[in-house]
Amino acid sequence: MRNEEFLQQFNKRLESLIKTTNKVEQAMNYSLLSSGKRIRPLLIKTACEDMMVDADLIWHPALAIELFHTASLIHDDLPQIDDSPLRRGRPSCHVVYGNDFAILAGDGLMLKSFEVLSQSPADPRVKTLLLTHFSRATYEVLIGEALDVEYTGKSQKLSEILKMYSKKTGGLFSFCTASGAILSERFQLIEKFTKLGSVLGIWFQVVDDLKDALSDEKAAGKTVGRDKMLGKPTVVSIFGVHKAKDFADKLLEGVLNRFDEYGMNKTVDFLKSLAV
Amino acid sequence: MRNEEFLQQFNKRLESLIKTTNKVEQAMNYSLLSSGKRIRPLLIKTACEDMMVDADLIWHPALAIELFHTASLIHDDLPQIDDSPLRRGRPSCHVVYGNDFAILAGDGLMLKSFEVLSQSPADPRVKTLLLTHFSRATYEVLIGEALDVEYTGKSQKLSEILKMYSKKTGGLFSFCTASGAILSERFQLIEKFTKLGSVLGIWFQVVDDLKDALSDEKAAGKTVGRDKMLGKPTVVSIFGVHKAKDFADKLLEGVLNRFDEYGMNKTVDFLKSLAV
């Protein structure tokens, strides 16, 4: 399936997940159905196609990861955490629905992600493996987020920042890249692909830092320049823009070479398109 | 196993779940390891024993439900939601760790609950059923919480309040009472026990409302008298104390009779002990 066609179907399925009847589900849909780039679902799609996974098995993890990712953005944007009033090109969830409903909407999307994944048509043995890896990955993200908050305003060693990135952003990327190995039951590859996904997460976060430092708000669709304002230690704040860019390029090159060796052509192409 | 012995082992296992290395995990343990009554884990234990479930299978759902329940208490107590500074006899999580870490700690405990449940030694087919019911139950709780917030300061019909209770408190109770049927693979009983658990949740919430209206803070171990102050419509605010007490007694009696018919002796005894 072409990525564009996948995205169309994906967004339709996303729309049908939550039947809006009350305020919290309205808040959930508000954030979920905004114009996200759906990078993680697409990465699951390409990783699964590269591993010849049955098309019917791709939707549930793809939907689950977008639900969880949206939840983490809502909580991140709260005034109590990153205080970002803008997300995906429009006011953040708490700006529209209030802090109480933004907290609850984030919770709801997290829980819904597990409900959706538990409804996967995969074989029970594969499904439990999927749920195990998903729960670990999402917990990693949470710990990474919390370390990010804990480090704010403090100076940190590069190694600690990279470890934080590998959790905060690498957690979900690991699940994406490993999902193909899990669903195709090539269990010996799970660990390898989890590690590569984690490096990919670091790369993606450094690129995000660069965007935050350089780009304008309109292009980013979210509040920018906040890392510096909040006193967040980042790879950019340690390396400077040029060295950070070099570092990111090298990380990506390393991961793409490894995926290439495994014949992950669609994944490699998709990642290259993100790097432009 | 006697309930006291179960509780001792349960608390030991709970202590070993999260290895405190950073601030958010400290906040998670702070709330998790306080002196909760562990009513939901005990209800799982009795429901499973009544259904002759293998003892090794009881721990994971029992731990998972306590992790999730604690998460929901932390988020409930936040200034943005119920604003309760006292919980389980000591300062609430956000009072000690700040609102940012309380939000993240709640998230972390929710995610950990799924991680723990996904590590259950149950047969994959049973485990996926367990995860399906757990994710539905926890999502119900979240919707119930959100309806509670949405209804605050408004007058509501009794039927709407009861529906909210059946989600907010009935969600987890349903999972508890159904867990025995799931783990003993008596699948035809799951739906019945889920419904009975939901009524049990209404009963428990009305008793909680009565406590909030009548008891003192020291005995309750949490902030009381808040329902009225916050303008929350409750069964007590509609019925008054005496009629609400009657209503609760009749609900419990009905559920106990049904459980009695199924030979759920330990469950009946445990619920009776809660009613004293």
C-alpha cells in the first residue's frame, strides 16, 4: 500500500475510534484528529511491510501508537509541564478544554491505546508479546519525559541527555521498528530492531531540538524556542547547531545502513524522506 | 490463603515493582506504598479463590489494579481536578512532589499497571482476555471521573449519577469480580460478574459519599466534606443521608445474594466485612 493511501485509511479509522458523547471524549478527539504527521504509524507500516506482515495486523499497533503519542503531547503541553499553548498548528488541548480535561483526555488516550491494541486480530501469543513491548515502550517514554523535566534548569552530561532521548523519543520508535519483527514472528530480530529504534529516537529528538532552535512557529505548528527559555539541556545546547546537525546525520546514516542490511527498503526510504 | 497473609506478600511484591532511581519513580512509590486498604486486590483474591484459580495467577491482576487505582487517585487529587491535599493519611502526591511530577507519576503508574499485567504467567489466550477487560475497565473509570468533573456544579438526574458511579467506581470492581471467571476460564460467567461488579461499584461509591458527608478527616485518611463544597451532585445530595444508606444496603444485599448463588463464599464474606 502506498503511504498516502495508508494515511487516508488510517485517519478514517482514527476518526471512528471515539464516539464523542461527553466533554473528555471531545477533548480526546480534538487532539487526536488534528493534522499530525503520523510519523510513528507510518514507521510501523513500513517496518511491517518490510517484514511481510499481513496488512490486517498493521492497523491496531499503528492506531495504538498514535493514541499514546497524542496523550503524551497533551500532558507535555500542560502549563504544569512544558506550558506550550500551540500544538499541531492550533491551540493546545488545555487551552481549549481547560487543564482538568486535558489531564483526563491524556489519561483517556493512554488507556484507549491499550484497549485498541488488545483488540488486535493477531494470534494470542503474538498479541501478548505486542502488548508487553508496547507497555514497556510507553513506560520508557514516561520516564524519559520525567527525566526531561527533572533535568530542566540543570547542567547535564551528554551521556545522560542521550539516555533521556533514547527513552523519551526512542521508546515509541523502538516499538515501531520492532513491530514488524514481532508480527512476522521473527523473534530473534526484536531485540536488534528495538535497539536501532532507540538510536533512531535520539536522531529524531536532535532534529527536533534543531527545529526548536532554528525554525519559526508557523512552520513547526507548535511553540518553538522554548528549550532555551525553559533552560532545558539539549544536544544543541551542548554541541551548538552545526555539530548537532553533524551528529544527527551520522546517527541516521548508521541506522539506515543497518536497516539496509536487513532489506528494510520501505523503512529506509521513509526515514530518508523525514530527513529532508 | 488468609487475607492477612495475602496482604503481607502483596505489599512486599508491590515494593519490589519500581526501583526508585529518579524523581518520578520516587513519586510513584510514595503514593503506591502508603497505607492503602488494598480493597481491590483483596476482591480479586477472593473472587479468584472462589473460582479455584491457581494462586500464582492472582498476583499480576491484583498488583495491576492497585497500580492503576493509585494512579487515578493521584490525578484526582490534583489542584486542577478535586484539589485534595490529603490522601491515605498523608499529604497527597502533588503536595510533596509538585503538580508536574504528580501528573507524570499518575501516568507512570497507569502504564506500569499494563506492563505488570502483560507479564502474567497466564496462558496467552487468557492473558489477552485479561488485558482486554482491564483496558476496558480502566477506560470506564476514566470516563466516570471525567463525568464527575463535568457534572460538578450542575444538577443531574439520579440515573446519570448512577451511570457515572457504575463507571468511576464500578469499572475496577467489575474487573475484580470478573477476574476469577476469566482466570478459571469459565467464560460464560464473565459478563454476569462484570455486571454485578458494576452494581458493587455503585454501592461502594454511595458508602464513600456517606463517609464524605459524615466522617471526620482523621478517620477517613483523606480530605472530607469536599463533595458539598465542590458542588458535586451525589446520591447523598439527592436522597439525603438516611435514604442513601437504605439504598446502599439494598444494593449490597442484592449483589451478595447473587454471589451466594454462585458459591462465592469468600467474596461474600469479604464484602460483608467492608460493609461494617
